[in-house]
Amino acid sequence: MVDLLLGLQWGDEGKGKIVDVLTKNYDIIARFQGGPNAGHTLEFDGIKHVLHTIPSGIFHENAMNIVGNGVVIDPVIFKKELDNLDKFDIDIASKLLISRKAHLILPTHRLLDAASETSKGKAKIGSTLKGIGPTYMDKTGRNGMRVGDLEFSNWKKKYRALANKHEAMIGFYNVDIQYDLKELEEEFLEGIKTLKKLQFIDSEQYIFSAMAEDKKILAEGAQGSLLDIDFGTYPYVTSSNTTAAGACTGLGVAPGKIGKVLGIFKAYTTRVGSGPFPTELFDKDGETMGRVGNEFGATTGRPRRCGWLDLVALKYAVQINGVTELMMMKADVLSGFETIKVCTAYQYNGKTIQHLPYNIEGENVIPLYTELKGWAKDLTKLTKADQLPPALNDYIAFLEKELNVPIKIVSVGPDRLQTIYR
Ligand code: IMP
């Protein structure tokens, strides 16, 4: 069976931490979509680690880590990630396997991303500019380069043809993008050299065999459900299916082989980049969430927009993914608020609705809130569920009732140890 771990909001829910905490229960951790636009943060023994492409099980001795076919890999960023792990005693070559079917992000994909965003002006998506969109475009356009291509001697020819085409496309955007392709290509080739030191596998076959041996597999999602290319707040989304179905296509896992679906959400909401965000706060409360929660993008360093929990959107994510267990992150950040607000409905075209409509952009949707009592207690040193303050228990009970799914973990800080099981 394969369990899934998915972000239910606009990303940055804390997937890295939870995968790291749960890895002891699994034999294999597999990433199934996205690329280095993700920044999965793990904290233990006083050190903070940020992973972009490498699965968050890498620090555990017994877990095998797979980068699945649905992922897009930038060899340059990948090399940097591996270099950062050098100081740890990790046998990367035997613990990290790469799908031959994963697509490669070329330097020109990154340039195309920048050209496309610049050309959009104010309507820009707020992309991380890692080349994600253009790489998935080449994948679905059947022009892409895959990791498996690197095992054939003609890969450089293929690369050149694609890069030349991209250069012509950059010209089409008619924007001022400065770059030195030669320099970028040197970096790219160095990255490829590093990538080639790892084992390339047919990851679906590997997973079939692992399942036949009853191995426990955890599929690690990246970004969040509201950034899903189909079900997110299009066009302000990423270019992959971040929802449960993405794990099936991104690893080759049949739907019937999916076990638990673990959904992660923050006790409030954040979003980085552009796009609608009905519960966004522009006041002192939002500023407090950002400051206390240290809400800055792990990949880009951009400040994250903050707001109250949007239960309408969260219910939608629970339904789309078939979530069986919930994990609430950053509960500690809400300590000190006298009142906690939860958006339980929207006012939409003069009506009160409880589902996510087609267009949730600013003027269409007014969030309607239910207010709950806050708590003052510092949660960061707590270790057991029976230590949680009554008002937080009421908040949890309210959410469980609304979502009809149990909240099994409450996270009260970034460290592995700041994790409370219920
Ligand atoms: P892209 O996937 O880098 O092109 O970015 C598209 C949108 O998704 C932008 O709004 C990004 O800020 C957002 N995004 C992409 N990856 C992440 C992530 O890992 N966490 C949060 N937001 C993300």
C-alpha cells in the first residue's frame, strides 16, 4: 500500500517536517510531482535543512528515497542540494533513486519562465521562476528531455535542439531578459555530471516490487491542493497535479493501492505569490501571524500573505483528496489571539454558499466567519495531547466536526520533537 501526504492549502503547510517525523514508519519515501519550486523544511538537533527535490526521508538511515516520474529536476539546484548534504554522513548513492521518466529542467526553461512572467506584467502568477511551467509544457507538448535520455549518447544533440527552440521562444516574448547561456550551460553540465552519479531506475517497476514485498511507501506531495493545475485557483497555480490523483500518475500507483491519505494544513492560512486569497488579512493580526510564524518562502524568501483558516477551501481539499487523517501545523502561532476566526461560508453573488465557486477573486467572494475563543498558553514546550489548552481543544473539535476527519497530529513548532499525537 502507498500512503499519501498532501498539503491542503496553498503550499508551505509543513510537509517536510511531517514526512521526516513519519519516515520511521516507512521503507520508502517518494516524491511524485513538482520540482525545486518546493522548499521542504526539516529541523532537528538544532539544525534547519531545506530540501527542494530530494524527498524528506533522506536523513533516516533505513528509508529509501525516490524521485518519481512526475517530478521535474533541475540538475543545477539538485547538485547544490546534494552539496549541502555533503557534511552529513549519508550514503546518497544507495539511498536516493531517480526515475528515468522524470523530466529535466533546462536553463532555458528558467529563462522562459522569467520571460513569460515579465510579459504578464501585473497579471503575473508570482512563479518561483524555477522553470516549472515551461518544463511541464514541454512534457505535455511531447518535447521534453527526461532523465533516461542521459543514458544515451545523443542527449546533447537533443538538448541543443530544445535549447535553440527555447531561445527563439524567449525572443517571441519581446521582454528584456539578460542572460549568459554559456555560463548557465556550464553549470547545467556540472549538474548533469552529479546527477549521473546516482542510480536511474524505472521507478514504477521498483514500486511494484516493493508493494509485492509489502514494503511501506509514503508518497510526499509538494505545493498544496489549491495550487493544483486542475483544481487550484487557476491560473494562479503550479503546473502539476498536487492532489491525490497526482500520486497515481506521478509514481505509477493504481488508485486501489492507495492506503491512508494524510492531509496537512496550517491552523491559519498562508499564500506566497499572486492569486485570490479570500481570508487574507492586511491588519495587525495578519502581521502577527507572519512574524510569529516566520512566514517567508523557503525557496524564494518572499514574505507569505497570511489570513484566518478558510474552512470552505479546506473542505474542498479534503474532498478532492479523500483525506483520511488530518495534521494541523503551527498551532503555536495562534497562541495569544483573543479570538480565533474561521471562515465557514462565503457570500457570493448575494448568496451564502459553503462550497468553492469557480472564481474566488476578491470582489466575488466575501468570507463569513465563525468566532472561537483563543488561548494564551505557549504551546511550544508541550509534548502530550492532554496538555493542550481547552480553547485549542475546542478549535480542534470544531474543525473535526466540520471536516468529518480526525486531526491526528498537532504541531507546535518546527522541530521534530514539537509534535503532539492525538
Ligand atoms: P511555480 O510553480 O514556481 O511556477 O509557481 C506558481 C505558483 O505556485 C506561485 O504562486 C508560487 O508562489 C506557488 N508555489 C510554487 N511552489 C510553491 C511551494 O512549494 N509553496 C508555496 N507556493 C508555491
